[in-house]
Amino acid sequence: MRTLISTLIILFSLAALNIPGAYPETLVGSGCSVSNTGYLTELAKDYERLSGAKVFVRGGGSVVGLEDLKSGKVDFAASCRRSLPGDPADIEFIQVAWDALVFIVHKSNPLDNITISDARAIYTGKITNWKQLKGSDAEIDIFISRPHTGHGLSGVETSITEMLLEGTKPSATPNTKLLASTGIVEQMVEKTVTGFATAGFSSARKRDLKMLKVAGIYPDKQNIISGKYPFKRPLFLLAPKDPKPELKKFIDFALSKQGQELISSYGVVSLLDVK
């Protein structure tokens, strides 16, 4: 009994002192579905394997990640949009990889290629039926990721607005469906024959759907690296400007040569890939 009591006292003392290594802390992150599906979940697993430190990541979208970080619900966030006016000054946007906007349709859709002007016309309501693109006579169901929080556009919609629509938000058509995250958008396109959406290359390449060529250029890793495929954009990790040591170690790992080589090995465009 005396030995058991002594053991318990030691354990409680370690907990009270918060001795490093006594109870490994789990880092928690949320945000961009493109990042989480594309590379972050795999990177977290490899980091745990190599360091023993646990990193748990969940999706929800770039806006949700930023809100979670602001409120202290998570240690870090993932985002596929750059810092915008109004974002907290004490949160740093750290680029860790590259992505590209891709236009996605159901795998049975006969369309293989789309022009930039036709993609723009879909989002401005000028093209509403697949027959206008030499497809079947069916209304185009447009899926857009837009958070329900009311705190701005999703990372993908921000990129659509800036890179495709020259600063204008997509038009609200009768067949436009707003969804909570790009992950859900991709899932809806997988099962909707008439579906159309924009997603990130990093995550869409893993789905059972079709990524369209843009002006004859297919969105693959090499074409994104070379710049032949348009709409290249950065992927970020978001962290407090003065991160706690455990988080700094993870971010440093993501930016290290080993971390960047791992990101590239997952099929995502790393910082090292783009010279």
C-alpha cells in the first residue's frame, strides 16, 4: 500500500509540474479541406511516426479554421487563401505548399476540357445548361463552398473571385447549392451527374470524379509546377505569431527539407518543387 501511495504521489507531482515528456501534448488543427485531404493528415501521421508527438487535424474549411484559431479551440489552422484585410494581426499565414484551382465534374460527364471564359460564364449565370457546352440537355448544378459562419468567403470561393471572376463573387443561380466545405463539394460532385464545381487540385485528385483540362492543359503536378496550368495558389498553415514550442517544432518540420520532400511524395506540389 505504501508503495502504491508513493507511486501516486510521484505521478500527481509530474502532472502538477507539467514535466515535458511526462504527458505528451496533442496539437490540434482545423480548417481547409483541400489541405487536410491533400497533405496535412498524412504529414501529421508521419510527424508522429518520426517524433512521437501527436497532431490531430480536422476539416471544416478555411474560415472555420481561422475562427477556431482565433477563439482558442485549436493550436493551428490550415487555409487555402492568403491573409486578407481584417484578419487578426497576431496570426501568421505560413506557406507550406502549392495548389491549383481545378474545375470538377461527375466522372460520367463527356466534357473533358473547358475554357476560362466558359468557366467564368457558368459562375456568372450565362451558361446554365450542359448543352451549351455540347453536353446533354440538363441544367448545370453548381456546388460552392461557403461557410455558414457569416465571416467571409471560403478559401476556394475567395480564389474563384480573385483568379477567375476578377473580383466578383459567383452569381446566385437557381441551381447553385451552397455547402459548408470543399470536401463536401467534392463528395457532391462525385455523386451528381449534372454537377459542376471548383476545388483544389491537392484534394480533388484523390476523389472519384473528373478534373477538367483548362484550355487543353490538364491539372497534373508537373503542369502546375511548370506554370502551364493556370490558377496556381498557395496553401498555408496559420499559427499565432508567437507559437508554443510544440507547434513551432511541427511548423519547422513542415518547412524542413524532410517535411517538404514528404509533402511532395504525397502528390502535392511542395515549395521545393517550384524553383
